[in-house]
Amino acid sequence: MERIIGDALDANLLPDIFNNAYHGIAVVGLDGKWLLVSKSLCDILGYTESELLQLSFDEIIHKDDLKIDLRKLNKLFKEDVKSFKMEKRYFKKNGNMVWAQLSVSLVKDKNNKPKYFICQVQDITEQKQEEQEKEIIANFVKEQNERLLNFSRIITHNLKTHGGNLMTLLGFVEDEMDEITTNDSFLFLKQAICNLQETVTHLTEIAKFSKYDTAELKALNLHDFAVNAICNVSSLARNSNCVIENNIQDTLLVTGIEAYLDSILLNLLTNAIKYKSEDRDGNILLSTRLEADFVVLSVKDNGLGLDLEACGSKLFSLYQTFHKNKDSRGVGLFITKNQIESLDGKIEVKSEVNIGSEFIIYLKNTQKEIA
């Protein structure tokens, strides 16, 4: 009985394997001719069995891979290796290229002489295409980052020049018109130019690096940065009948980068002013609380508000706008979210239509980190 079972198994094993194997299987002669090929291999290469058996493997292999293939086969003959694997490219019958993971072993006879090769062929074309697409995207992103870095360096250089000119002109005006130094509008202008100079300094530092080093993170006084941001938007707030109240504790330090914190506060404040309700004066409140390792900043307004059920999932996406403001570009919140997350923080939002919005920002508590 055992002998009968064994004979039946021996008789059917090879056809079963060749007919049902998921990956391609082939027996290849020492001269490179296909001796036996599975249906799955024919499907991968696009040939019928009879067509494939008329060919040798080197007739359909990509020429750049042929030398590598032959070198590895030579190692098999010399018994330097028992088998090998390699990625290689074949040309299908229709001319298209297919990427394959090839595994090869050498079968010898009882006298230890080479008889033929056993080859397994796995189609990895889709995987290679995904890898190539990722590489293309990565190269594109790298190129864009380099362009943006160069652009930022040019911009910061030019801003620094113009900011310096403005400070010089401001000095001339002060020297020639003593009475203007007590004018509120002039004082706001002077402070705005000083803030511009400070921001340009911060941006110049960032432009030196394509990616900031964590060693460059600093302990920043959140209250002081809020004061500067409020000053920068004071004219916009006044023209829009908005009052901004800064209730941030003046001793709180957060871990961050000056330019990022400037940008975060300015984006949130200008949005609150921009999307003010026409039916009432605007009120914007900045406040803080401590939670675990974070300083939690709240920027709350009584503006137009948002339908979070309708747009909440897209709120921080690029080029998404939710009101008919002609200045809306759908960029500010996208940048803000990425800046916050790059500082190991997070941002949340609460909002009701025609009631207002509250943006809640979690920034790392410097005191907590030191402790």
C-alpha cells in the first residue's frame, strides 16, 4: 500500500506543482533553453508553453541583467554557492517589461555532474513600480525643498535689506519731526518695523538649515510672542472692529522655534479677524492652561464659525477654503498644523456656525521637560 501511494505521489507530483504553483516555475537546461515551464510562468511572460520552450532565457532577459545572471550561474557551477536570488527584468511577448524575483538552484546527477537548473520566478512588477513612484516623489520633494530653501534664502536676504532701509527712514523721520514720536500711528508703525526685523532674523536662522536640528529648539516665552503678534495685527483688528485680549500667563515657556511660533500666532489671529461676523464686534481671547507635558493655548473668537460635521475632516488640508473671503487661499491652517506637529504638538478645533471658533494648540512645556 505504501509503495502504491508513493508511486502515485511520484507520478502526479511534478504536473501538480507546475499546474497549480502561484509563482512561475521552470526547468532550464545548461544551454539556457527552457525545458519545462509552469502555466503561471507563461502567464507572467505572456507566451504559450510551446512558444516559451522554443526560446532560451537570454533571449528575453534585459541585457543589463544578463551579465549579472551569468556571473551568478557560473558560481553555481563552481559550487561557490548552492543557490542564488536576484531581481531581474524580462521582456514579455508584447514587448512590455516585467520585474521578477528569480531564485535558481542547480540539480546534479548521481555522479555529481550538473543536469539542469530549477528556477522560481515571482512577478514583482507592481512592487517595483510602487518603489519607483516613491523614488520619483521623494526626488521631486527633495528638489522642491531645495528650491524652497533657496527661495527662502533669497526672500530673507531681500526682506532684511528692505527692513534695514525702513529702519533708516524711520530714524530720518524721527530726527526731522520730533513731534511725530508721540503719534500713536507712528508708534505702531515703528513697533511693526521692529517686529519685521525680528521676524526676518528668525527666518534667516531657519533658512540656514533644510531641516532644523532638535538642538536648535529654544525655550520661548509664549506671552511675549503673543504680544508681538497682537501688535502686528493691531491695524487689521482696529479696522475690523476686533478686540484682542491676551490672558496668557507671562511666565509660561514653550519649546519651539521663533519663526514657527510667530507664524502660528499670526495665522490664528489673522484668521479670527478675517472671519469675523459682520453682525457684531469681534472678540478674540488668548488664554492658556497646563495639561500633562503641554502648555495648552486657546485662541477663541466670536466669528462666523464652521460646520465641523461638513468640513472638519478637511479643515487642515491644503487649498481648502470654507468661507467666501476673497483673500482665502486654504494655506494658513495647513502650514500652522504642520508647524505645530513638527514641534511635537497638536491642534484641535471647536466651532459652531455663527457662534465662533476655538483653536486649541498643545505646545511642549519647557519647564516640564526640564523637570
